[in-house]
Amino acid sequence: MFKIGRSEAGASAASSHTGALAGEDRVYDAFFCELGVIRVNTFDEFLDVPAVLVAGRQLAGRRVAVLTSTGGAGTLIADSLGVNGFDTPAPDHATAEKLRALQGDTPTALDRNPIDVTLAGLQPDLLRQAIRILLESDSYDALIVIIGSSGLAMPDLVVGAISDSLATNNKPLLAYVSPYAPSTLQRLNRASIPGFSSPESCSAVLEALHFIGRPLLSGGESAQVVLPDLTALPKGSIDEAAAKQLFAQAGISVPPSRVVHSREEAERAARELDAPVVLKVMDASLLHKSDIGGVALHLNAETIGQRFDQMVSDVEAHVAHRPDTFLVEAMVAGGHELILGANRDALGTAILLGAGGVTAELFKDTTIRLLPERGGLTLEQAREMMQQLTTWPLLDGYRGAPRRDTETLAQAIVAFSAMAGELGDRLVTAEINPLFVMPEGQGVVAADAVLVLDEQAGGNGHG
């Protein structure tokens, strides 16, 4: 699939971090991935990828051998592979010995990759044997042969040497032609050898082969979730306290809190909670409270009063009206911050999981799954989402750090997605950011909550 419009921002005014992170094009990425559709990034790739797929070869892993007789082109290919997450390991000892025996006394570099076999570009029989050695090597899952200017002097012989090796192994075998030589590319293609003149095309087609070698994202068994009554919810933005109450009723823990309207009530709430507290302005129309001075951390009964007065002033300066409702909440410490969100657009409801906190949109370490027509995600799908994050090791005990309560996190993702599924076309966006994932056995805690329902949608659920 080649879809134009990658630069479209989706909703012009995102009402949450989730809305900004789960833009229309990223939802299409998730949609294609779940269906097993290969998405290409350029029109050239749209033409190049099928040329490799028709060969029916399998890519078992991401280790690629680059066989070259020209150093510059080899470096171009290796660099493109590295940028796209492929490995170019040096030959193992047995493979290097076979290549060394093939080269004889000719000086060559066989302890690195790209593998520079200088004579192979001039002697097709040496090229043929080198190709077979690398295809048979357990160190590699694919091979790219570079045809340099020396090989262009006798293209039929070089193409023949590569073609003779196709039947010996089912690993992907590509050719990169440098400098550009249309006649040699035509010869390669006529011989059913995928040939390219761009390093990026080589990486793109290998990525496509790797994609089709993976199983489709699994479903797994649905988890039982007890949801609160969602039929009587008001339309539009729902305030944080009400949204948290709904999430808590679905089984997602929230911190103890008090709704207050004055400095005196804030001081009394801080004393009652008897812990470091957070003070937040509570206004359903203010979805990014930190940006306008509407969140203050590490407060207590002695310090909250002055900070309350300052917050009233700061928020009023930004929104041109005096805020009158606030939330005093026990602070959560020791948790790993994630964002868990839901956003609805033309393709359906997308569930987003990612690195959270105020830097969520900065780091953009996220993964997205689309909800089925009915219900939410399964526990297996939730676990897959966690493990797709670049920051997954931080949840899994990175460098001796305590493992996080990922099983409770999976259950929270399932519950959150079930609620989003039940809301159906009434949902605009929902979000928990941050969702603190505590050390193993200590659960997760939703420290903030956003819920926006469509002003126009009717009915009580699915549309």
C-alpha cells in the first residue's frame, strides 16, 4: 500500500496528548499493520517491493551480508541497512576461512562486513563461489551483492554468476548496481534477480520481506471487565474528578483526592490526606493544565495555601476568568510514567500506549492498536503493545532496576480499552497521563484523566 497524505495532521486542534500523538497517518500505520498490509513510504518503493515479493523468498532475521568489490558502495549499503535496523555482522570464523581459501593470497578484508572480495568483481567464478558461501552461512539471513564499475564491463557474466546461485538457497538475494547502469538492471530483472540503484530501496524491500515473515498481530482471549454505567454521561468535556471516578469503577486505581473551592478547603484537604499532595485546577475545558500554571507538586498543609493563591492568579491570566474548582490529590511516587489514551477518527477507535508525562509529545515513543467493532483489547494484545515500546526495558527491569507491575498494567489497558469500546461513537478522546506503573506487585495509578464525548453523537454506545 502506498498512501499519500503523510503530512496530514488529522484533527486540526488536538484536544489531548493522545490526539496529537495518534494522528490520522499513524492510525493508518496501525490499521495496515494489523491487516498484514505492507506500507511503503515512497512511490519508488511501491514499484520495488513487489519485484522482491514475487520471488517468494523468506527473510528469517535481520542479519545481512554485503558482498562488494567497491568500498564506497558497500559503505552506502551498510549505512542504509544500519539506519533501518538491520545488522551487518562480520563473517563467523568458518565462513571467513572459506572466503579466505577462495581468495588465496590476495590481500582482502574478510573480518568485517561489507565483505570486500576484490577479485570477485573481475572473475565471475570467484563471485559465484563467494555468493554461495555467504548464502550457506548461518551468520546471515540475506545477501546483497554490489555490482561495481568493474562488473559493468561484463554484465552478462556477472548477472549469470548471481543467477546460478539462486537455486542453491532460499535466502533473499539482491543486487545493488553502482554506478547507475539501466542495461545491467534490466538484465538482472530479466533473470529474476531484484536489482536496485538506490541503497534505500535495498533496505525497504528487506523490511517488506521481514514484515511478511512475521505472524499477524494476535488476538487472544477476551478479558472480563466490569464497566460502570456509561449511558447517562454528559456530552462534551468531563472534569478530571468525574473521569477518574469512571476509570476507578472500571478497575484502574486512582490516588485519594478532594475537590476544593478555596484556600481554606485546600489546606484542610492537605491535612486530611496527610501526605505530599498535588494541587490542580479542575476545569473540563483545560486539558493541558501544566502549560498554564495549573499544576503544582510536592505541597503540604503549610505550603498549599500560598501556592493556591498563585495558581488562581496564573490560570486567570491565561484563560481570562477566575478558576473556582481545584483538586487536591495525594502524590504518587516511585512509578514509571506512561500515557494511555483513546482517540476516535474515521477508521475507528485507536488505543495508544507510550512514554508519558509532560514529555509524551516530545519523545513520541508510542504504539497504537485499533479496537475491534465490539469490545476492547485482550490481555495478549495489551502485552504486545507494552513490548513494542522502545522504553519497554525500563518496565522489565533494565540494568537491575525493579521490574514494574506489567500484569496490572495489561489489565488496566484492557479495562480502559473496553470502556472506550463501550462508548463507541460518543467518544472523542480519553486519556490517562501519567499512568504510573509501580514496582511489581504494587499496581498502577492513574494520576490524571481526560474524557471528552462528542457533542453531536447520539445513542448509548457503538455507532
